[in-house]
Amino acid sequence: MECRDIQFRISEWVDGELKEAEITEVERHVSLCQSCSQIYDDFRIMRESSLNLPVFEPSDVVWSNIRAQLAFEGISEAKPEGSLWGRLFSRQFIPRLAPAYGTAIFLLTIILFGSTIYIYKTRELGPVAMTQEVEAIRPLQDAEQHYRKAIQALDEASRQKIQTVEPRMAEILNDNLATIDYYVQECQDAAQKSPGNPLIQKYLLAAYQKKAELLQSIVNSDVL
Amino acid sequence: MSFDLIRDPILLHRANAMGIQSLIMNLLRSSLLLALSAPFLVAGERFEKVFPVTKNPYVMITNYTGVVTVKGWQRQEVKVIAINFTKNVEIDTELIGGKVKIATHVLDKLATTEKAKVDYQILVPEDSNLDIQTNMGTLEVENIRGTIEIDAVEAAVIVHGVSGYLQARSLGSKLTISNASGMIQTNTVSGDILFVHLQSNSVNANSTLGNISYDGDFVSRGKYAFTTNEGAILIQCAEQASVEWDAKTVKGVIESDLPITSKKHSSVSRDNGRQSLLGTSNRGEATVQLSTFSGKIKIIRK
């Protein structure tokens, strides 16, 4: 056997799941091969370390909750034996989980149906169109970052300036800033819902741009 | 005092627009404010100055509150008539290297807007270039051929009969532009933008919350771009208008009663939640781009 095959079997060997003949073969290879020997040592150390880890015992409250939930689901008395698949599909287990299975299958169907439509639409657009759309949005997202930084830098300066103006004027400026903030938020929400929509990205960018311009004009204004 | 106000041509113009009843209410309100602010206000001190200027002078005007009127005339001089209503301001004027600077200087910036009020009537050569900043009140500009830059906060702006490049920005006030023929760029946050009978071949309007209204024809090979985020766009034009339409909205709606030949499969298509209108009226000589985030776009036949 090659190193690659041996390395797959080392884990099983450490866990005591190999037959005698297989153990002899792996053991012989590991004794001659330095890299496989290293892997075997690593697995052995990991296993010994894990055996020394303290056992976590959930509190009585946790157990009580689990039992209560199992009782509510009507499966607390179920003690199926055999393999996992055997237990899952045992006659006792299936009827009790029928509503849960039904829901899961229904959801799965919806997901599969949605995925199929999505894949169909994606294929219809084609990989080139998708790439172009992503490429088109990227510079907008970069610009968004720049505007956000600019806004952050101007925000404090404009706030200080607004404090020095007449109250009615301050109210007007704050109202208009709030209008833009509201709109920025609306665009952000829309962009989150439709992340691939370049038109929304452009609106969001325009909103940031407007906010930055307004802040700048407040800071630089001669009549404020 | 009240009689002086009524004789004021701008107030009379506004009176026609608002109706006599609302004018009387405004006068009563103004009188009450004047009475309360008596220690700071004066009964309108008149200030007048004339500057002889060369061709294409540059005129800078800065005011806080009040009515500002700027009109182009045939003389090569700038005439400034100001009415100062308060002791809280000083009027500074100067001529430096072909530039005329007219500025209201407010002594106590935290005083109420009424205590910063100055009205201006400024006559300038028609080929003047203007740079105007005003916060509140009214600004009217008429008959100018040079470039105009306007920055207003809450002052209603009316621009009429200008032919040079016009850039007007406002926060909350309405911009009204009529009979203009140069390149126009406008920008507001919550103020409406109104265009009436333009001959411009390049018009750009952008607002966050305000509505944009365009009433008139489109110039052949002209380019018009109107964007409002939350507001509506209303276009009123003749059926003979030769326009290539490109309208988009993210969450709003598009309506048109103008015959538009679609470029695509349908005149109004829905794609990924967007709505768009791509088509031409007649030969499609002018390009009109309309865009809103959630506002309505409406194209009406006149």
C-alpha cells in the first residue's frame, strides 16, 4: 500500500477498528516510513489527550428540559436499538416524528424548488452576465467605503458648526441631515435585500455622496 | 412701515401668488415679530452704492435672511440698494479686481433670523457672473447671461430669463427656474424643483425628498436628467415632443399617457423588482432620463 492509503487507515488503527491482518501491514509501513510514523504519533497523542479531558456533565436543569421536550414530542419512552439509520426508521420512531418529518420534507421541497428556480435563472443570465454584475458593483462598494470614511470625518466638524448657528437654522440643517440619513437607511435595507442590484447600489452611493456634500457645505459655509 | 412693505414689488408679486388674505396674515405675523424684537430692530435703514465695472464682472452676494433680487441691466455698473432692518448686522461692499463683493455681516450669529434681516435689490450688467449664498427668505434672479451659482438653505429661489450656466443648490426651499436657456444643474434635499418653459439643452436636477416638475418642450439633441429619491417626477410636454425616454424606479411606479414606442418587449417592464420605461416619442431627438428610488414618475401630455 502507498503512504496515502496507509494514512487513511492510521486513524482507524488508533481507534482500534482495524483487523489483525490490516494492523500488521500498517504497523510495518509506519515502522519504515518517517512521514507516516509522524502522523501515527500525532493521532496517538491526540487520542490520549482527549481521553484525559474532563467529562462534562450537564446540570439537572438541562436534563430536565431535554426530558420535558422529549415528553412533549412524545418520544421520551422510545428506546430503539440497532444502527442509527435503523433507529431513525424504526416502526416506533417514525409515527411519533411524523409531523416533524412532514414539516422538514415540506421545507426541503420548497428549498429544492427555490434552488432549482435560482439555478435556472442563473443559467439563463449566464456566468458572464453574473460576473459582469459583480464586477460592476465592486467599484461602487469601494466608493461606498470611501464615502463612509468621508462622512465620518466630516460629521463631527459639522456637528460643532451647527452648535454655533441660530436655533432655527440648526433645526433646518438637522432636519435635512435626518432626511438624508433616513434615505441612506432605506437604501441600505434595499441593498441588503437585493445585494446584486446595481441600481440600488447606485442609489445608496448617491445617498452617501449627498450626505458627504451636505456635511462639507455646512463645514465650509460662509453664511452659517 | 406696513405701507412700505406693501409697496415693495417683490411682496406685491408674492401677494398675487399667495392671495391678499395670506399676505395680511403674514403682515400681522411680521408686525408681531417686529414688536417683540423692537430693541434690536430698526425701521429699515437704506443703503445704496454704485460700482463701475468692466465686462463680465464677478458679483458675490452673501446674505442671511431677507429678500434678495438680482436683475441684469444695460449699464456697466453694479448698483446695490439694501434695506437693513436690524442693528445686529453690517453691510460690507467692496470692489477688488473686477469683483464686487456684497455681504451681510451678522454680529451675533445666535440671534434669531429676524435679527439678521437685510433686503437687497441689486442691478448688475447682464453679462455678470454671480455667486450668491443666502439662508432664508427669497432670492430672485432675472435677465443674466453669465454663469450663476446659488447656494440657499431655506430661501425660495426664483430664476427667470437666464442664458448662462446655472448651478442652484438648496436644502429645503423650492427652486423655480423659468425661461432659461443655458446649462442647468440643480440640487436639493427636501425642496421641490420646478422648471417652466426652458430652452436649455442640458438640464440636471437631483433631489432627495423633493418633487421635480418639468413643464415645456425638450430641445433637439438636448440631455435632461432628473433624479429624486423619495419625491415624484412630473413631466408635462406636448405630444409632438421628440424624446428618447429612459425612466427607472426601484420601488415607485411609472405612468405615461404620452404615446411612447417601446424599445423593448413592453413599455413598462418589471425586472428584479425594478420598473423601467425605455422608448421614444416621435423621432427621439432629446434624451430624457428619469429616475426615482420610491417616488412616482408621471409623463403627461399637454
